[in-house]
Amino acid sequence: MVGTPLPDGRTPVLLSAHAEDLVAADAAAILAFVDRRPATEVADVASTLLRTRRLRRYRAVVRAAHADELRAGLAALAAGDDHPLVTRATAPGAQAGSPRVAFVFPGQGSQWPSMGAAAYDRLLEYRAEVDACAAVFSAVGAASPLDYLLAERGARTNDFSQVQIQGAQFVHGVALARVWRSAGVLPDITVGHSLGEIGAAYVAGAISLPVAVGVVIARATLLDRLTGPYRVAVLGITEDEARDVIAHTPGWLELSVVNSKSSVAVSGDGDAVAAAVRTVSEGGSFAKPIEMWFPAHTTALDPMRSDLDALLPGGEFLDTPVEFIGSATADVVPSGTLFADYWYGNLRSTVRFDRAVATAVERGARTFVEMSAHPALLFAMGDVLDDLPDVAEGSVTMVGSGRRDEDVTNRLSANIAAVVAADTNHGWTDPLDRSRKPLRDFPFAPMRTNRHWAAPEPLPPIAGITVAVEQWQPVPATTAGEVRRVAVLDAGGDQPLADALRSAVDRADGLRQVDVVDADVLVVVADHVAQHDAVAAADDLTDRWERGLLSYVDAVAPTHRDVWLVTMGAERVGAADPAPLPFPAALAAMHRSIGLEHPDHRFRHLDLSSDHDVSADALVTALLGDGDVVAIRGGGTAQVAHQRSMRDASVATPSWSADSGVLDEVVITGGGGAIGLHYARALAERGARRIVLLSRGGADAAVLRRLTQTHGTEIVAPPCDVTDRAGLAATAAEFGGGGASLVVHAAGAAVIAPHRDLTTAGVRDTFGAKVGGLGHLVDEWPLRADTRILLCSSVSGLWGGRGHVAYSAANRLLDVMAAHLRAQGRHCTAVRWGLWQDTGIIDAEEITRVQRSGLLAMAPDRAMEESLRDHANDPLVFSADPNRLRAFLGQPDTPAAAAPTADGADVPDGLDATDTMRLALGAVLSLADAGGIDLNASLLDLGVDSLLALDLRKKLKKATGRTVPLATILGGATAAELIDHLNRPDEKALIRD
């Protein structure tokens, strides 16, 4: 293949080794060679590899048009990363014999006008075959299939005759087959599906091109006479289930196609087909009408036998070394078979594609190539192969020839590379340019690595659950470079603090005090509010919002590179510090969130312990350092600047159990919401004796009944609004019992909006249940001396979020309340959660936007497990994309989930099904950011078609060891439902929020 570029013009560069890890080592060595010799040509590298290396079992093909693409592909191979120009394959071992290649030709249903336009324009072999076929149609006076195949975009299928449509489908398939042949991929077997049997017979050599065109015209002409109020639909159910649907559907309906154990087609009257589609869809299975308006493969053809005989060309099938398998007989069609009987059976009989594929496998086929504009049969083939006992895992290669809305040359090239990489019989050196000499000093093939211990295969790098805690570290002393121009703006009337800061700036080297309009550093001094009551602070913030709390933002000018908010007592740095003051803590959270609305500025926070005697040296260190959140502590010249960061926190504390007494009397606020119900299930599974769910509208009775029946937990769910103190007190008197042993505060709402669009009512509503509700709960609900109080906070309280001005402040107030409750002797923990999926607190659009920033939706079970412990600190529990997390945090010292090293060996432990699903879906959908995937969307809606379903299943199998049925993937399932399938081998009931 080196002498013959791929359809996209790139040269295939083949690497192979006797062990999988050695392919990466070889890629790294070749990359170093190419880097040393930047003028090296891609074809020279490809030729040298083929001339100097034996072809071994583990293989990779890099498709490269120039040296930069070659370097990128080699780098990805060396790092173990996926790359669009890299294909990996494992050739069958010697004991597997010689696997055969089957070309598969689908029938109608996946075609569309103009489907061949791009291939005709860019592929010479395709165009040559199309022109040859079109000439035969023209010679017999038939309508040209080119009208449909090369139609203008926007053309409608029903503007064309069946001769044009079916002719185009035939021509497209055989033209693609010619492209594959030109790349050195030759068929040993052809398999046809309905109309596709004509192309399969022609490519196999069993019929000539004029005969094939004659059969297409005869078939299409007959079916044109049947066009009427008919439809055909594909159903994702079994053959027996389809017959049951037919029996219970009014009108005429027949089973016309059996593709696999979970894919059939029905034909009949349009109304009956529509009714069957509704029935199957409502039952939770895949159902979709296709572009056909005639009832082929049904009894409607019975009266038309003589008509077809009159239209068909005469003759019989020829003898050929390529075996032709038809789906009408599900067997190899022997030479000498008469056309009249066979082609009538092709049109009248039920299509048994499932049996035809099984026959191909029996005849040795292990590579299947579908000849279509978009994959239509790969799913069915995979489904059939699942049930064949003689097919070893990973021994079959299945690819298509194109995908709708994707560059045909790129897709063809990638799939050709996949097939030839796995083909032990492919003639790699046949077209080799003998004029090219092997490169001198080219790396030797890597040697075998013999392992004498078990080496588990690393899983793909997927971000798992990270548990981190806040920590403070001294800021390294900063040497002043350019002099920073600083303006101090008193935004809250705290004149002593503003004067102290101005004095420190005047004394500092590297800082110069200027007017606001001339500054590049704006220091905003917040009003000092020393109240300790978080509920009162929330009310105060709401009142001040009405009066322009954040009006200092209007003073920010383009010249202000840094905008510092200075507070007192907002942070707790060391054990000697008191609990944070709620007002400045929440104000700082608001400031961080506003900063994300101003990407050209850096909004930072400086917290002090007093309003006087600010050290000039400490101030310089803070303002010129890298930290976004800095606190100065100490007195006089001993003042030290500390910056906040996070560190991973390994949890050694065992999780709470029924024996600990913590689960005797559980109270969950927000109990009717997603997080509350997740907690209810998790605690019931751990043996909670009694759970009281508090929410405004109560909880789903069916969910509660299932939890009670499954786990024996007593569950009550009285309607209760925690913002209503009197109502809460009444509910506590009736249901509080002897006092709660565990309180989970999950109540909350959020108004997400830019700060200029945020209303006072929005601020009040966001503070209401989360802050005010907790205050009421602690005051009114009976608590034991050792009650555990678990508060559902958010990382937004520490990190902020775009549009999260009120939401981040509410969560920061919750953190502060936890600190004050601990100071009062209570066992209280605020869990700063990352992103939940579909909690109802933030909407789907906001979830997607946050995920693009780096936070991923957490797996509920894993998240619950990490929170139900006696944490010494308020933990951050989140899942994240390690490549984007730092950008989300905006600080360099933030921990990310473990990322792989260059050789792919450093993989996070304890990976969960949610993270596995995200990475697998991101890979098959070619998404740079898998965090934006909506797990509750149907996989079909996400773009997972039959081809991608196979790839997805393979990746999930490798990562989890479990096989997901293909019928489930394409049966309307969501990613969340597949995650549930992977998470629960005992098939325990799924709580639907």
C-alpha cells in the first residue's frame, strides 16, 4: 500500500510487534528518529518499516500526508492515546487459520439523494465504476441512477422513480467495492440483503454488469407498480415479539425482514405500520419507519410472479471463486441456479439476513465490510455474532464504507486501514516502490519483554471521584519586576482598612499608588460586617443587593488586570483562627463568580485578620504572587501571606453502618429531590431504621414503597417547607420522635444568571432553603447530643461559577454554618459537591456549560459513599476532566484526578461506571470534551448509530469486563440506563428522579 495512497491521499505507515506494549516503544523510537531528521519523508519511513521488519501480530497504522501528521500519530501511539489518524489492530494468531473477507451489500432504507456526490468528485475508482454502470442503464433506455446519486442537496427521495433510487443504491455499493479492491482488500465472500443481493452477485462475479442492471430495472419496475399507502419500519424486537405485535395491530401488516435476534422489519399499510411503531416505542424498544413505500417481502408479491418473469433477463448464475450468499436462501447460491426462481424469491421471501451472516461465518468470514453510504447492517451483524459459539471475542472486524455528514475519503481510509491492519494475508509489500532505499540508522525493532509476574492491562484514563480538602500554604516571597500601579477603592465605608492598605502600598517596593483610572491593579475594600449569624448575614446581603452591593464592578476598567476584593475574617487559615465570618465569606464567593463574567480581568480575593498594620512585604507578596485566594495572618513584621489550594484526602474512616447508631433516625431535607432520594436509597441500603424526608411537595410514593419493601426501612415523607419556621416546628413535633441521629440537609434552589440580571428576589430565593432552612432545622428539629449533620454544599462556594453569584454565596454560607456548628460542639460536615446530573437545582444547559469547564457529573453511589463518614474537614467531592480542571479552578495548585503518564500506566484507581461511560462515549463520538455529554439523552439522539454501538460496546467491555447487549444500546436506552446496568449486577431497582 505504500505505493498506492489511501483514498484521502495519505500514506499508511505500519508498525507491528509481538507484544502490545512494544508498539508504543517502537513509535517512540521512530518519533525520535524523525525529530532528528525533520526532512524525512513519510513514504520513506513506511517503506523502511516494510523492508526491514517482520509483520507481527500487534499492529498500528498511522495515516500521514506529511511529517507533522506522522509525528502526531507516532506521539499518540507512544503515549497510548487515541488519534483520528491512528488505527490499532491485533491480527489473529496462527492457530486461527486464514480469516476471510466478506463484502456486505445492504438493501434499501439507508439511502438519500446526493449520497454519492462527494465520492464521485474525489475518488477516481468510484467515478469510473459509476460511469460504467450509468452507461449500461443508458444503453437500455432506463432512467439514470446518477440523477439520484449525484442530486443537488435538498432533493427529495419521492421526486425520483424506483429505478433511479434502487439503481443508485446498487451503483453506490458496487462502486465502493471497487474502491476497496483498489486498496488491496479483496472479497472471499459477498453477502446481499434484499436489493443488495444484486450488487453482491455482481461483485462476486456470479452475474455480469448488464444482467445486474437488468435485474435492478425489473425489480424496481415491478415495485413501482406496488407503490401506494404502504410503509416499512425497523423494530428493535425479536421475531416472536414482532409476530405478537402484528397479531394485535389492526390492519394489514407482515414480517418482512429478520436481521438479527433483536432487529426485524415489518411491511404493510401505512396506518398499521405507524401503529406498530407506536406500540414498540411505548414498550421502550427502538422503532423507526424507513424510506420505502412498497411492501416487498410480503404476500403482496404473490399475484405478480408472472409480471416479474416477463421483466427479468434470462440466464443463470455463473461459477465464481468468490462465494455469493443471498439473504433469500441464507446459503451460498450455486452456479447454474436459474434467475426466474431466484430473483422472485429474493423479492417475495422474508429476508433472513441473520442466517446469511451465520453462513458467512461458517464459511470462514471474520472481516465484514459494509458497502453503503451509512452503516445499516453492522449492528445486526454484531448482534448475530454475539450468539455464535465459534466466534472468539475480538476475532471479527466489522467496518462500514462511509457515514452520513462525514468526509467519505477520511472514513474510507480509516476503515481500510483497520481492515488491512488485521488481515494476515494483506499484501503490504506488493505495491512497494523499489526505488526507495531503507533509511540509514533507522531504529531496530523493539525486543520482546518477558514478564514473570501478572501485569494487569491498564484501563483507559477516566476521571474518578476525587476527595480533596482545603489547605493553606505560605506564598513564596516575590521579587518585584515591573512596578504595579495600585488604586485602593473603598467600596463599603471601611475607612481604617482602606487607609492601612494605602499606607502599605506607599511603603512597598514594586507597588505605586495611583488614581483608579491609571491603575492596573484595583484593590476594592469591602465593608466589614462582623456578625456571626449566617441567616442574618444572608438577609443583610439580600438587602444590600437591592442597594447595589456589587456596584464596585462598574469601576473596573480595561486597564485593571487584577481586581482584588479585600475582606476581614472571611477565611480560616490555621487552627488558631476563629470560624469564618459569614458576610465577607459570601461576598468573596460572589466576587469570584463575577470574575468569570470578565475573562479579560483576574478577580482575586485577599483576606486580612485586622483592619490596621498591614505589612508592606506581606502585601507585595500577596499582590504579586500567583494565588487567587490569599490570606495574610500574623502580626507586625511577622505577617505571612498564605494562598489557598487543595490536596487529595484519602479517606481512612469507615463509612457509617446500621451498627454505628448514626442511621437510627435520619432526617433528609430536600427529600423529594434527586440528591435527597439518592441519599434515601444509600442510607436504606446501609440499614437505616427510619428516614423522614422533608420537602415541599412530598416524595414519589412508588419510590418510597419500593425502598420500604426492598430494605425494610420505615420511611415517612410529610410535606414540609423548611423555610417556613412554624410549619417546620409543627412537623418536628409530629415526626421528630426522640431526636435525629443523622441530618442530611439537601434542600436548595438556585437562580443562575449574570450578576447584572440577578434580582433581589433571585438572591432571596437562592438563600432561602439552603441557608434559612438550615437555621430553622437546627433550631426546631429535635437533635441528639451526638447527631451527625451533613450539609450538601458545592465547590461553587469556593471556586465560584459563571452566573453563580447568589448560588456560590449560599453555599459558602453553608460552609460557614458548618464551621460555627462545629465550634458549638456539633458533629457537622459540609460536603462541597462537584457536579450532579439533573438535580433540578441547575438546569440542563447550565450543567452542560459547567461540564465544558472541567467538572463532570458524579456517579451517585460513589459520591454517597464518600460523604457518609466522619470527615475531619469539610471535603470537596467531585469528578473532573483532568485536562480541563485547572482552567475551571483558575489556580495552579488545584488537584486533578490522576492522569495517565506518557506510557499510559498511571491510571486512577476505583473507576466508576459513569466515568467509564463518559470516556467511552467521548471516544466513539470523537468529542474533545466528554464532560458535555447529556447522560439522560438517548444514545440514538447523541449520534450512536449501529457502527458506533459496536465500538462503544467494545470499549465498555475492555474497561469493565461486562458485555452490554447491542440491542440495549440501540433500543432507545440512555447512557444513564447503561450506567445503571453496569452498576447493578443484581438488577436492583433504579430510582428515577
